[in-house]
Amino acid sequence: MLRLTKKADYGLMALKYLAEQADSGAQSAKDVAEAYHIPPQLLAKILQTLAKAGLLVSHAGTNGGYALARPAQDISAFEVIRAIDGPLFITSCITIHGTCDLHGTCTIKEPLRKVNDSIKELLSGIHVSDLIEPAEASPAAALAGGLVSIAL
Amino acid sequence: MLRLTKKADYGLMALKYLAEQADSGAQSAKDVAEAYHIPPQLLAKILQTLAKAGLLVSHAGTNGGYALARPAQDISAFEVIRAIDGPLFITSCITIHGTCDLHGTCTIKEPLRKVNDSIKELLSGIHVSDLIEPAEASPAAALAGGLVSIAL
DNA sequence: TTAATATCCGACTGCATTAGTCTTGCTTCC
DNA sequence: GGAAGCAAGACTAATGCAGTCGGATATTAA
């Protein structure tokens, strides 16, 4: 249930890598792909998508590559996922047009929309900077990422 | 992103229907399917799954059908979704065995597992009874469903 | 100017999952 | 016994995802 696509996974991993290597200048798609054993051509397309979404800046040519467009703590996981997987929703009901294809008989829509929004907020509270240092509990992240409270 | 399957949607809708009609005894799969314009045979299989999971009780024969195994407020959305869609996870990384197929190079896993757990808690706080009366904000649900607080 | 490096972009294929159908058998009630 | 209903598995069609291929364009270094 609720699976994220592999592309989104790859995208988050790449952003984390770029955040860590921010001092070393731009990194090529190939470098990132090799670091994580991701198919290079696939990652290239993902990075292109992220660049088009304004999360990365790209620079062609020799010694070119990708770099974060903003500081790592200003890029949320939600933005990354939405850029890659598109603005899909938790229910099959709720389409992009906001219409329910079940002839209005679907009364499930409204409660689940709130769940949807809650997850959205949850992901918005997580930033690329929080992904670094995976092993420990990172008290900084607890402060920055914050406490997400959700009322139904 | 994060789409629920149509089957899970159908399942939740069916449970809501059964909760509303709890006084009228068992309802046949066909009745529920007609009420929501769902393919009858598909819904039948979904209801069978829910019955096997212990969320519904089935009664064969004439005037048979399905009924809730427990009160509506004791059945959480999480149980329904897990019964239908299986124990899948937000990341493609985390498999049922808890292993990451990316050679341990995936450092994204741990932070996303927390998100996964948070969503799980969020869905566990929603019950079938909360799905009834969709239009209003249902203060009862806010009390019962509660406030979910998540620290990263 | 040329060659190397790298992004950019669309089309294509194979695969897995999902949605839905069909058929057959079993159970209960009248 | 027959009708109504559940139970269950095999099957097909459609969709979306993962990954590949080929080529075009931009930038830099020599």
C-alpha cells in the first residue's frame, strides 16, 4: 500500500548526495548513478525532471553536472516526490480535476482527502537536510522538521 | 503519488455501507455493488478478502450476505487497506523482509521508514464510523480519531 | 576549430501490477 | 430439489513503471 515509485526514491537519494557534495561543485548524473548503483540513463532523466521543477540547477559541458538550486534545508521531500511522480492523490477517486468518477456516490472522498492533506504536510516537514546522517536520531531534525499535528 | 488501489477504495465504501445498514442484517455483495456502481464480481472478491481477514462475517445461502464483524468504530482504515492491498510500504526499498535491494547504499531508508510509520498511525486513527456523515467536520471524529503527533 | 563531456528530449520495449471477467463448486433456506 | 448467495481460482485486458536507445544541443578545454 501507498508505495512510492522507485524514481522518487532515486531522486531523493540523488538530492541527498548532491547536498553532501555541495562544496565540490556540480556533480554529473553519471557520478551519482555510480555512487548508488542506479541505471545512469534513468537517473539522468530524473535529474532533468528535478531541474525543470527548479529544485536543481544544471550546467552542460565539460565539468558540468547538477547542483542544488537551494539550500538542502529548503527543499522538502514533498516537492521532490511531487516533481517526479506528479500530483497524484491517495484515492483513485480524486483526480486532477477534483471530480469523482463514481457518479458522486462515493462518500469516502472527503474523509480521505484530509488524510491526503495530512500526508502532504508530513512530507512537507521533511527536508533533504534531514536525510543526511541516517544512523542517529538527529535531534536537529526533530527541531527543524518539527512536530506535525493532525486533527481529523 | 501515494495512490491507494481502487480495490481498497471499494472496500472502504463497502464497509461504510455495511456500517450504515447494520440494523437491516446481512447485505449481499450484489446489493452493495449496485448501490455504488461497482463491478459485482470484483466487489465479491474484495468482500471475501475482508471476511478472511476477520473484518466481516459472511453468511452463505438465501438471504445471506456480509455484515461487520465488529462495531464500526473498532475497524480502522489501516486494517482495511492492509487486508486488501497487503503489507506494502512507502519505499520500494523496504521489502517485506526488511532488506534494501540497493546493496546497503540506500541511506534514505531510515528517515522514510518513520514517515511510513506515521502514515500507518494516521490511518489507524481513522475508523469506519468516521466515514459516515461525510459533509460535516464531525467533532466526534476529532475526539475519537484524535491528534496524531509525529516527531522525526 | 575540434573533440570531449554532459545535459536534454522523445520514443520505445519489457515487465509487474491492477482491474475486471468467467467458470465452477459449495452452502443455506424455502 | 431449486433458487439465492458465498467461495475460489484461473484467466484476460489494460495500465503504469522501469529501464533502454538514439540522437540533438550546449559548454569547455586543448
